[in-house]
Amino acid sequence: MPEDPIAHGELAALTRRHEQAQDQTTREFGIIKSELTTLQLKVSNLDQKVDSLRQDIGDFIAEQRKANATVVELLATMAGKTPDA
């Protein structure tokens, strides 16, 4: 049976389109992967900033409690009472 040149031409065209689509998909996947890596770095950076902020807030609260205790002691001394009573 002789080969059909039209069928070969159609098959070649379909193969080219498939390969082009595959190349485009590969490029787009690479872009998405790169953007995901960038996003992961940004999230990691934000996590570090949140941890630092959490520590700063904890330090501030401890400092504030100490200052409040000092104020209570001074006010109690001025009123002539012990703060623990």
C-alpha cells in the first residue's frame, strides 16, 4: 500500500504543533517555578521579620511590666503602704 503524502503532511504538522506546545509549556513551567522560588524567599524573609517583631514585642512587654511594678512601688511608698499588702 503506497504511503499517503497528505497523511504524512498532517502528521508532521500535528507533531510540530505538539512540540511547540510542549516547548511553551516547559518555558511557562520554568517561569512559574522561578516565581515560586522568589515567593518562597519572600515568605521566609517575612517569617524572619515576624519572629523578630514577636521578640521585640516580648521584650517591650517585659520592660513595661518592670516599669509598671516600679510605678506601683513608688505610688505605694508615697501613700505609705506596702505594694504587696
